[in-house]
Amino acid sequence: MSMIITIGREFGSGGRELGKRIAEQLGIAYYDKEIVMEISKKTDLAYDYVHQIVEQKPIVYYPITIGTSFSAVGTNVNKNSTSIYVEQSNVIKEMAQKSDCVIVGRCADYILKDMNPFRIFVYSDMPSKIKRCREKGEVDQNLNDRKLARMIKGIDRNRSRYYEFYTSLKWGDPLNYDLMINTSNKTIKEVVNEIVKIVK
């Protein structure tokens, strides 16, 4: 039986690092940005554009209210967003069928539901997220804590909308996952060993 682990995560919770460390300990493949690169190759769309689409909420345009010239642009963006999600689903399925793996984000838990993945969701309190973001150098260090917290909430809001748009499920709802991990005031190294014991 194949081992497929999917990780949903709040921004700054350490989900990406957790995924990498789990994959390393289990000796299996790890997929994150590799998925975006593969979609970019298959669709001939720029990497940054694909990354923006899969990290943001879907854009819904209403042509009647915004006029013809803008609705044409909106239609193209919507088509790209949908085609990217379809290609993302294909890429994720191909990767999961190829070998045991850990996949971070991108609705993988839903896309691979028929393959019965072990679904993890990682979350954290805001002070821990802010601290982790600063330590990892993932954000503009000139942002004060208030602005950084607002940015983190915005990213999580977009992830939630994207997930819920394509899956009709609630992002972060414990009923949609097999394991909820609170990384508040913890290092990722502290929790990896326990998780590996559970998934083995």
C-alpha cells in the first residue's frame, strides 16, 4: 500500500518545513514548488503567474457590471485559473501514483481523496507565526508586527477561499483531516518524530 501524506497549513505555521522533514525521515519524495514548475511547463504559462493563481482566491468577474473590455480580460483569467487547477490535479495525481510522497498544499488532500492519503493540517497562534516568518526570512523585515499579522491573515484568507472554492469543504476544519498539528511555541524538529511514528 502506498504512503501519501498531504499537508495543509496556515502561513507561518511551519508546514512546509514539517513536510520536508517528514519526507526526509521516511525517505520518500517531497513535492511543493515542484508542482507549480510542472504546471508551468505543461501550460506554457510563466512560473510566477501560475504560483500567483494557485496561492490566491479564484477571481470571479461579472461582465454586466464591469463592461465588455474588462469582462474579456476577466474571462481569460477565469479560464486560466480553471485550466491551472485541472492541470494541477493531473500533476498531483501523477506524482502520487509514481511513488510514496509528501505533498504540501494545493488541495492535494481533496484531489487524492480516492487514494486515501494521510491528511495533516498545521496551524499556529499569531505570535509564533510572526516569529517563525522573521526567523525564516520569508517576509520584509521592515514590516512591524501589526502589518505582518495583517499580511499573514490575508494569505490565509486567500488559501481558505481557494480551497473552499475548488473543494466545497472548509479549510482547516478538523473533520477534513486525520491529524491537526498546533506548532505554537514549538520547533518543527520537536514534532516531526512523533508524526513519523503515527504515519508509519
